Amino acid sequence: MMHKKVCFANSFSRRHSIAVRVGNVMIGGAAPIAVQSMTNTDTADVDRTVKQIAALYHAGSELVRITVDRDESAAAVPYIRERLERLDINIPIIGDFHYVGHRLLQNYPACAEALSKYRINPGNVGFRDKRDRQFSTIIETAIRYNKAVRIGVNWGSLDQELLTQMMNRNAAGHSPLSTQQVMHETIVQSALLSADLAGKIGLPRDKTILSTKVSRVQDLIAVYTMLAARCDYALHLGLTEAGMNSKGIVASAAAIGILLQQGIGDTIRVSLTPKPNGDRICEVQVAQELLQAMGFRQFIPVVAACPGCGRTTSTLFQELAWKIQDDIRDNMHTWQQKYPGVEALQIAVMGCVVNGPGESKHADIGISLPGTGETPAALVFIDGKKTTTLRGDAIATEFRKIIADYIHKRFGNKKSV
């Protein structure tokens, strides 16, 4: 049977931006919107940092940022890079520098070489007469080693001298703006003035990425809309300090989603607060699911499942839906190597006959489980046609085997690229 190519047609038109190569990943231009994440380990602890980067990589992160805040961290970076290469993990590592980045990059050339990109914050790269000198040192190091730089403005550490100048100028004007508007303008100005200075020092535009992060949804939309209208640099999106659980997920999806739909953004990070000693992969999964839900990229097979109602008091369909989702997450890294194109697969797990058969027909493979009081039979649909009816206690096991056989048959004959 001919399988239709999954195509997401919408009014989306990507903003034109300059393409930037970061290691083996392209950001901006016509490249797909890339997913980033960040470790929360002590970078000087090579074992834990490598373990966390590996987990983020296998979860689907395409770039990972690490903190480089002191001598021990900088000294550890080349060993982290070497360990990752031995594990066959080829992922760009971004160094996050604050306050002493100029010194660390100068004193640890192996660190400067091992990183794929440097992230610097204009608000704390240096103060007063030292600021431009220390900023220049980092940019010159990036030029020497042919590295990309993200100039990342954060309103929690905004350049206070620039903010004071902007506030004073606004107060003296005939039609003063609100404090919030002045803050937005200062954030954008900080990014653009820093990018202009980096260009004058010699950093190419195709090595420059900008970000202007804030922690409130409407503020983020405002500053990025302003920034995107004034430049063609590649832009990194993220709601900083997004928060925990559903609050952080909803806020990030709302802010980033609106900007992406406007064509703004070339790479994203969802900054979620994990539970104590929890892993970091949730932020990668949320970023992927956001891009996939909006139709911009495909990462994993989609599992459509009904929410349940009074017709579905049995937990069978819920258990099956979650188990299939877990199977996909657990096997996806292997499937991508073995079954190219499997990320386009669409699966439906429905709980009763009201919408179950129809949704199952729309999926590549679907099951309509019996609801409360219905005949204990589960209809299975493949490529829009009913193929079998499952009964008894082994419905879940049999359906998972049907999925595995379908994946092997449909995607197993394709050669990896």
C-alpha cells in the first residue's frame, strides 16, 4: 500500500535569518528549528556531566550547554569532549560563561578548542572600564578558534549602566514610555549593541546568535518581536526561569509557540525546574513535542489517545496508551538507526466505540478498546482498514506485537542515510 507523506500545511512562514554552524548542527537559515538543553551537574565532575549529556543526547537534545564558571570546570571540558567521542556521542557542547569567561578561555586553550559555541551575557561579562575589554577577549578567542557565540541577554542580569541611561533618556523625553517598555527596549538594545561590537571586533555574522530571555510570557513575545524586526541574526528562544511541572510547560509552550508561529526563532530551550535529583530529559521532550504538535518537525511516532469518560471506566486503554508511549521513548534511539522514517508513524489507542473506530482509521495503526458495558472486543485498524479483533486478557500484549511487526514491515526495508 502507498503511504501518504505526512505534510503539515499551515500559514507558517519562517523569518529569514543568517545560518550559523555550531559543531555538526546548523541553526537558522533554512535549517530545522533545533532543540537545546543544559546540564545542572558540576562541570568539574566529568563522570556525572558526561552521564547527563549522554542522557540528554539520547532523549533527543541536539545541543547541550554546560556551565564553565571556574578553573576546575574549564580544565574538565576537554576530558568531557573526549569521553563523549569515545561513546560515539557527537553533540555540540556550549560553554556558559559569566564574569570570568575571558580569563578561563585565555588560560585554558584546550577548553576553548573543545567547545562548539560560547554563550556570554552582556550584563555580567564585565563592569565599567573592564566590560568592553573582557567582552573583546572572549570574541577574539571565538574568532581564533572559529567558534560561534550566543550573546544572551537576560533581564535578571541586565546591563544596569545601559538601563540607567535608557531610563534617564526616557524621563527627559516629551512622551515617556512605561517602565516596562523601557525595560523591553533596553533588553533589545543590549543584544544589538553587543552584536554590533562583536562584528566590529571581527566576529562574522554567521557566527553570531542572539537571545533576549525573560520569565513572563507577554514580555518574551514583546522583546523577541522587537528584536526580530530589527535584525537577521539567528535567534535562540526560551522563557527563562519558566518554573516547575505544568506551569513551566504551559508558559514555555505559550510564549515559544506564539513566536514560532510568527516565524521567529531558530533554536529553542524549555527551561524547566526538575525535582531534586531528578533528570533533565523532560525539557527535551517538551521542546520536541511543542515543535511536533505545531507541525514544524517530527521526532517520535504520535500516539493519539482519548481522555476517557463515563463510557471508559476500565483502565485498560489508559494503561495500554501509556505503555506504548513508554515503549516508543525507550526504543526510539534504536528505531531511528534501524527503521528510518519511523518518527512519522501515527498510532491511536481509543477507549470506546464512539470515536474509537474513526480515530483508529485515521491513524496508521489503531485500536478501539471496549468501553464500559460494551462487547469485550478490541478492533484493530491498519492503514485505515479493520484487520482483526482482539479479545481476552492478552489484548495489550498482542497489540504491541502488531505494532512491532508493522514497524518492521513498513520501515525495516529502508536504508539508513
